[in-house]
Amino acid sequence: MNARWFTAGLVILSMFGNGRLPAQKPYRGAEYRTIATMTYGRFEVRMRSANVSGMLASFFTYYDPASPWNEIDIELMGRYNDEAQFNTIVPTQGDNHVFRQKLVFNPHAAFHVYAIEWTPHYVAWLVDGVERYRQTGAHVSQITRPQKLMMNVWQPSDAGWAGTFTPSALPVYAYYDWVRYYAYTPDSTDEFSFRWSDDFNAFDTGRWQKATHTWTGNNAQFVQENDVFQDGYLILCLTSNSTSGYSGAAVTDADVDAPILLSARAYDAMIRLLFSEPLEKATAEDPAHYSAAVVAVQQATLLPGGRSVDLRVSGDMSLPFFIFVQGINDTASVPHTMGLQYVKVVLPLQFPVNINVGGPATGSFLADSVWSFAKEYGAVGGTAYQRPSSLTIDGTQQPEIYRSGLSGLAGYNIRLADGAYDVTLMMAETESTSAGQRVFSASVEGVPVFSNLDLVQEYGVQRAVDKTASHVVVNDGILTIRFSASAGMPLLSGVSVNKVISGVGMRRDAQPRLQFDVFPNPFNASATVLYALPGSGAARFSVYDILGREVSSRPLDGNGTGEQRYFWNATGLPSGTYICRLAQGGLQISKRVVLVK
């Protein structure tokens, strides 16, 4: 249901009644809705919509009754072959907040996965597992009501929005393969915890209802006969007012699109590419399918999940450039092959990464940002504050960092290469004056940094406080910081991140010694060996199986200083546990790793 049709004169007709069709409604539609309500979470659906102008298929959450109005929409308009409409509806702040999202495929031609993430701090929409749009405005704080999860097909009377409808196009169908619900659990390792799914093999009367209502602006009356289960799909039907049910052919579920290159991000001597769907391994790992003007691609590795490729490159990545890709197949039984595509490579953040949370760029500190798929770093939730420049901050030579910040934030994310880092959280109490008013906790990558910290009680007011998490390991490309409060609201004024040579728990600038790590661990096919040597001289990297037999060995550059990398290709080895050893002179270090194929 869309707010543009809900007016003071709204008439709900035969709501869950006998389904008798009012004479003024020329068509019959369908709506499927949960009985229970949910507050916050991730809502996912795999669906295929209908390519008919003048109608739409939807997936949305809705507070029933609509007073005050709370609704979050995904609407696939039949008139458009390349977009989805995302919308939130609240009582104030302009009611509708519609965004027309361009898609890289035709949503009516094949099944795709769409999702809504609803939290107290943001609403985000995902397509095939990738976030495409996020709302963080003031209106999001009004979306608090418990909502039902719904799907429907209907025919709007507003041709300016939905397009001209031709009755001869009937019957029209939208297909739903499955639905999944994840509860919002902000204090857990994963913010969204799986609760239930429905594969639509049958009508689950304990979870769902088939609606029998309509509203002003909807030319269709919902009838139960138009919610049909067939071949493991829920089919929502739009029919004439004299027919009901599904009369189409067997449901086809085929991949019809070639892979699409969505993004490229650089990390040191590596570029990570993200694609729209899983790729065929042989073509994805052929370096000849990738090119750029300023770097040479030496190796391509398809990552677990099949949608990301890491490119080992050499060359200058100090200035922005484009990466070109072609000739890669998907995993369809009859593969679809990519034509030439290109995207701009996003360059890595420079270390140390210093961020002035809640404030502008100053000195070596970057300006704050709101997190989204397109950003390299940013906050999740929170309200910015700025104290007067005359406010004294003790214990620091950078008081301007501690005078600003975010209050009430849920987290902070920073895109980093997989590896190990020292992370410092910077804060000062500039509002509360009594102990017990603000007590909060923070974790980095799930590891607690501090618990139930009361800044006033432990440090006093207007004093800079830094808390460091050492040797934090990132293995998914995003450093995740999370906050929770037992009193008041969390705060954060700054973040500082430094790279660490991992494996032996030492910093890069510590007393020189043989140091190395292998990541990710576990890994698939290839891994990065990060190492630092105490001096020049021959070094060797060797790999042994669990019985102590050497299965791989090669010399490493022993003339460099500081952090160096070697990309280890383990394609020819079977899955299992291996011992990696780095040796130079009389020094050696070993690390146990797991290869999973």
C-alpha cells in the first residue's frame, strides 16, 4: 500500500471478510501478509515481477492500522524494465520518501533477491545481497511501530505514476520463491539474526493471511483465490473482476543475465572486484580478462561465494583509474558471457586512518561520514554535536577533535584490506557532569574494547580519553566498531587506525624481528603472506602438510625493509590443515592455516 493513495476519505472494503467484490472495482488483485508484527530486522524475498504497464508487485512492511503511518516499500513497477522504487512513509517529514533505484537487470525477466534492513538508525535496501540505497534522515526515527510483512499486486488509478493500464493484458502474475526474516540484534556479532523462512510450498495459516480488502486509488479488490501456491512458489494474481486464480504455464526460473561488474576497490597491491552474481572459476581467474592503463594484472583469485575476485597487480595506484573486464562467464548451465565493462577503482585509505567523528577535516583527520555501500568509512546512527572552541579539553594536544563527536551512534565502519590493525577510539565527556548518566561499551570486530565505561566516574569531565584495541583482525574487508549503552547514549569523537604486522602480536614499528602472517585463515585457493624481515639476506617461505611433508617452498625477497607481501597460490593442494614457515638465517616462525575448497 502506498501513501499517495491513503487520504482522509480512505475506504477499506471487506477487510478479511467474505471477499465479495464491490461493483466499482474492475479488477481482482492479491495480498499476502503476516499475522504477527515485527519491529526492526532484515526482510528478504526472492521474486520476479510482471512487465505490464499500469500495475506493480511489491514487498513491504506496514503498520496496521496506519495511524500513525509506518511503512517501508520495495515496489517493482511494471512500466519500467530497469528500476525498483524504494520508499518510507511516516506521519510527518513529507510523508513519502521515494527513491527510484536503477537496476542492472530487468526485474520482470528473472528472479532476484531484494531486502529491507530496518534499524533505529537507518533503513537500507539491498539487491542480490548488495546495498543499493540507505536513508538516515530525521524521518527514520519515526519508523518505530511493529509492522507486518506484506506482498501484493494491484492496479493504481494514477496513470502518471504507474503508467497506462490495458485490461487486455490480464491476467498478470508476480512470482515469489521464498521469504526470510532476521531480527535486529545490535549486541550480537551479526546485527541481524535469522528467525524464520518460508519456501512457499504451501499456505502456512499459522504465519500468513490472504487479504480481502482494497482502498481508494486501487482499482483492484484483493481476493483469496488470487493467492496461489504452485510448484514451490507463491503466485499473486491480477485478474478481471469475473475471473480468479492462476492460469499460466509452469513457472520458469532461469538465469537470463550476464554478470555485471558492480565495484572495484584497491588495497595495497590488490584490487577487489564485486560482481552481480557467482562467476565461473576458469574465466574469472584468467588475468587476460582484466586490464587497466596504469597497472598490470598478475593474478586473479575467485573468492568464496563466487562473486568477488582479488586481482594481484603491479604499477602505480596513487591516482584514480579505471579497470576493464570482459569475457567472464556466469555459472548458468549455458553460460552468459560478459561484454566489455569498466568501473572506476576506489583508492585505499592512507595510514594512519584518522577520522574526526562528528566533525570536519582538520590536520591529519578526515571529515566524518555516514556509512553506506558507496562510502569508505562512516557512522551508523548518531547525532553530531559541536562544543564551543573555548571549551577546555585536558590531556590532549588536539582538543578540537574531542570537542565534536557523535552521540547515540550504533557503530562505525571502515573499509580496510584483510589483515591486522591497532584501533584507537577517542572520546571526552563534554555533556554529562555526574557519574552514572552515561555508561556504555564498545567492541571492534566482536572483541570488547571496554565494557560499562563511565567517563565521568573514571576520568572526569572535559578530559581526552583514548581506548585502543590491539591486533584487531579484519577478514571481510570492513573494520566494524559497535557500541551499546546501559545508561545514556554512547559517544565517539575520533577514530585512529594503524596497520600491524600480525602473527606474533608486534607492531610494525617495534624492535625489528622476523614477523609474518597468512590471511585470510581459513582461505580458499590463495592467501596473502604478510611479512617483515629484520635485515637483508635470503629468506624462504615453506609449506608442510599435517604429516610434516614439504608441499611448497620458494625464496622471498630478503632485501626489502618494512612490510612486504607474497601471494601464495595453493590451487594444487587439497583441503586440509597446513603449517606455513618463514625462515631467514637462524630465525624461523611457523603458523597453522586451513585450506577450504
